Amino acid sequence: MQRVRLAPDRFAEPSCVVAVVGLGKIGLPLAIQYARRGRRVIGCDVSAQVVEEINAGRAHVREEPGLGAAVAAAMAQGALSATCDTTAAVREADVVVVIVPVMVTDTHAIDFAAIDRASVAIGNGLTSGKLVIYETTLPVGTTSGRLRALLERASRLQAGRDFYLAYSPERVSSGSVFRDLATYPKVVGGIDAGSAEAAAMFYAAVLDAEVMPMASASDAEFVKLIETTYRDVNIALANEFARYADRRGLDAAAAVAAANTQPYSHIHTPGVGVGGHCIPVYPYFLMYDTVGELSLPQQARIINDGMAGYAVQRIEGALGALNGAGVLILGVAYRADVREHAFSSARLLQLALQQRGARSWALDPLFEDQELAAMGYTPFQPAWAAEVQAIIVQADHRVFRSFDFGRFPNCRVVLDGRWATSPEVIRRIEALGMVRLGVGDGRRGVARERGAR
């Protein structure tokens, strides 16, 4: 088979134009990273509003420190532009980096619709000699199978002969993308040796981090799924330890901290569930083409999704039947101080409370009341303070660390679902006559506070 004729090292040259397909919380910072390294970047997105904002020099992504100023500067310098016409951008580009989401449905099926459409649009603009790199987290084999076929069909070219095709998983977190890009090794795999070399050359030129080649695109896809599934399984183990501790009156927090002083122990923090775009989602990518394999990741998903119900049971053990009781959920974001709610445990808490007949409200300063209502929550209003009988700390936002629990005269239980309340806050809660419960603190609610075991 005749290979792509252009040398892979051309992708290290500053003259290379880069098209970034998908300008979300990861894609837009990536575009800025490449622009800072002297590349001209064309950002592509299906949202006309996003494109309009960027072309006006404004960042629609608010959570990334310094991103707004960087977008304005890149636009002023002519280093960045945005368009909804992905095909036209690909025709103009030398390198195409794809960061379009792949979703999981409520039944845990993989939804490839968005990345399929993006791949067809890319294929329609492909010409010989270009490099296409997928960074979206994918089931193993997707780059070399499904997406390669879409690109080849649309372009009438052959990957490895007419264009380079590689995979490199994004390994960054919202809110710290630039730091993470400079810190974590950049894992790269190609559909062949030439594609892997081309992608490695590109990343070595635009990043400060080490570039780590893998044997294939599928190996590189596997890396990301291992990372995220490990965290989910580890948290599930921590949650099992927490439930064990609660049944026996033990302190899981202290025990885990002590265990982790041994260098081979890395137990994560238990809590009321696992949220976000990654950890509760990507284990299903790993299980995508398996039958009867990988039972541990599947069980971990069940354990972690069951923690919201367990938390509500703990409250019920302290208050009694929750039928008609008012419960306030503090924080609907899936992570502290991040304005993201994907697969948040707040949703599972809300459902568990509903199943027990409780009324629930949500309070999160990162979201407007209208946004909370659009998500399906009832935004808490101060006038309802006397109706609150229990509070669940679902997100460890900094603002909650000085939260005034004294505003709720009839609240009897505060369940800290994230090990977030400091000793000082716990003392304030208990001084108000409330019971503070944690996940894995071994406390038995009102009964224990009264001296009974």
C-alpha cells in the first residue's frame, strides 16, 4: 500500500493550520493552546451562538481561568477564528483535532450521533496529506473501525495511504485544562506507524508535556478507559468500606487516611455518588463490546449509583419516615466549584427522596433559579426555611463551608455527602441541636446522639 508522501515532521512546523472540531469546555482551551504556540487555528462548532461569541472575541466557557482574555487576544492577533462550516475549515487545515462528545443514554447505550456527523463533515473536506486526530473518549477500536470508515467513505481517500489518522485521549479536567496539558504525558496511537509519528510530531511541537506513543490507536483508546474506570471502581470500594464502617460504628475517614499512609494504598473518598461527563460514563464504553466480561466495573457502577439511596436511608434512620418531610440538597454540580451538572448525584438524591415521599429543594449558587428549574429541580426559596427538616451537602462548594445552618429552625439532620464539613462547622451544626451524619462516619443518627447504641 502506498503511504502518505508528505513527511510527518511537517506537522511540527508553525505554518501548519489546525482545525479544532468541537469548541466546548475542552475544545476551546485546546484551540487557544495551539494558537499560543504560533498556529493559526480554525475552531468549528455546530452552535452558531458559540461561533458568534468566539468571533466577537468572547469565550462562552467561563470556568477556565484566563480563557476569556486568551480568546480575545487570539482573535485580535488573527490566530483564531470560528465557523459552523467544518468541511470548509478542514479543506484549509493541515491538522484536524476532533473533540466532539460521545454520549451515553439513560439505558447506557452509546450514542455516536454527534461524532458520526462531525466525521462525515471532516471527510467531505479531507484532501491528501492531512492529519486527523480524535481526542474524544471512545470505545476501544472506534477510531480504526467506525470513524475510519466514515472518513474514508466521505473523502474517497484511504487512511494510512492518503491521510494520517491517530487517536490521543484528552486527559484534562474542566477548570484546569492548561495546567493539565502541561503536566500529564500526551498518549498517542495511530492506525499505523506513520500516523502515530505524525501525531507525536504535532503534539511535541504544541505541548510542553512528554509525548507517550502507544502501539495502536486502540491501545491509546484503552488508556483513557482504564484511567476513568479505575477511579470509578476505587470509589466503589471506598463506598463499600464506608457502609461497612457505618454498620459497625467505625470512622472510615480516619481509617482510610491511616491506610493511605502506606504507599501502596490509594483509597479514594466515599460519598453520595459519582457524577460528571467521565467517571460514571466511560466504564460503559469499556463494556461496550463485552458479554460476560469486566464484571467488576459493572458492579462498581451499581454500587456508586446506589449511594444516593443509601444516604437517604441514613437520613430516614435519624428522622423516621420521610413522607412529607422537606429536604434541602446543597449543590447540584457534580464537582466542587465547577458549573457542571452532568450525571450529578443530586439527580439520584432527588429521585430517592421522591420515592420515600419527601419533598426536596435544590440550592446551588453556581446556577440561577431558572437553570435549576430547567434541570428539573425546585429552587429553594428563603421563605421555606422552616419547612426544611434535613439538609444534604451534595457538592463541596467553597461557599458552603461557611453556610449558615442556623437559618433552618426545624432542621434535625445534616448529612455531609462529601466529607466536606470541617470540625468547626460540625461543632456549629451540633450546637444548633442538629445531628451531623457522614458517609462512613459510623454514627447512628438521633439514637446515638441520645446515648443509645
